[in-house]
Amino acid sequence: MKIGIVGLGLIGGSLGLDLRSLGHRVLGVSRQERTCDIAVARGAADEAVTDLALLADTDAIFICTPLAYVQTTVAQLIPHISLTTIVTDVGSVKAAIVRDITPLWRNFVGGHPMAGTAESGIEAAQHGLFAGNPYVLTPTEATPLDAIALIESIIRPLQVRLYHCQPDEHDRAVAWISHLPVMVSASLITACLSDADPASLKLAQLLASSGFRDTSRVGGGNPELGLMMARYNREEVLRSLRVYRETLDRMIHTIDQQDWTTLEETLQQTQAARTRFVD
């Protein structure tokens, strides 16, 4: 199959590596010629240029740009591609994207691979990034069944855990387990930096180890991703942050009152509940 990828960063580049290893011909488009050259050199694309016209004869196209550019990219693609070409995206917010793209392109299937690293760019692309991780498709009643089937046939061999849900259901769920953690993690880093004692802050930096590394990873990642999460999933991010603030206030009250029994019960509950989300 001939597959196009627009946006050759971590996700687009990793898709290219895996899809080529499965025998697909991958054509890439990036805004920067340097990125195109690296993508070809690394094996993430058979051919890569800065011109969307390269994708004129593709069967399916993955839009892997930042969320702010998805709609514009699809609009710019339309003059070049066949009406039968299936277009999908990889954005972490779905309701706004599906709402904006569906009127432009009938054969559009919203998608979101739940995978990534703290690094970004084509240099960070890696084989097997998606294996074992959720990959969500968000078709609507207007989405053609053959379009869904084609995208499924492409991504299933990546050994993903494939799920379907409505765009708004997706956005509410990922606000809890993806977008809220980014905001909380970023707030943790900011709070640490607010220590007015330089000696204390320096010691904290020297002692930071696995616990801080785990809890600060997503807050210390690509700033553009966090910004797009908040901008395009604003209502759900705010809702989750407000609930988290209420939970944090209860924790503060429990410790302030030296209610160690309640604190222990809470920590026992969270210990047991964590396995519902991660292994």
C-alpha cells in the first residue's frame, strides 16, 4: 500500500519506520528539507519532500502535524488527492478535529495512538513505539465503513490495542490520564522552582531521583503538546483540574489535621486503584 505521512516528527517518523518494515511504500512531507533528508536516511520514508503534491497517488494519509495545523493541512491536501484517499490524524484531542475536518473530507477517520517519549523530532523516531499501546479511532455515524476498515488494516499489524469511541468520549477520558498529568507534572516542577532558599533548591536538584523522574517526565516534555492539549481540550482539562484541586484540598486538610488514619486509608485505596489504569 502507498501511505503518506505529513509531519515527520516522533510519531510520524515512528509510523514510517514501522510501516516500511511491513512492506508499505511511505511518502513523507515535512516543512523542513533537513527533516525530509533525515527521514529518508533513517528509513522512515521511501521519499520525503516539502511539497504535499507528492501524496497525490496515496491510498491513505496520516496527518502527524501539531493539532493547530491539522485542519489547514487537510485543506491544502484536498486539491492534490483523490476522493477515495483515506485521511486520518494522530492528534491527542478528537472532538474539535473531527468537527472541523469531517465537512472538508468525507473519508476522514479520527485517530490517536497513545504512545510517545519525552523527546521530539525525527531523530527521536523509533521502531515499535506503538506496539502494546492503545490506538484509538473515533469514527462517527458519518464515517464510511470502508475508510475505518482501511485504517484498521494499516494499524493492526503495528500490534496496537485498538479501541473505538466517540470523539467527545475520547477527550473526556484522555483529560484524566494524559492531559491532567501533563498539567499536574508541570505544576510540580514549577512548585519546586519556587523555593526561595537557593541552597534548598540546589540540594533538591542534587537529590532528585526516580520518584521525581517519574512524576515530572510528562511535565518536562514537549511544551507545544501541552499547550495544544489545553487549547483544544480546554473544557475537559479545566474540569479535570478542578476535580484534582478539590482532591488536593482534601489531602491538605487531612495532613493539616494530622488525620493519619484517613491518610493511610486514602493511600491504600490509591495503591489498589492504580492497577485499574496501568499494569
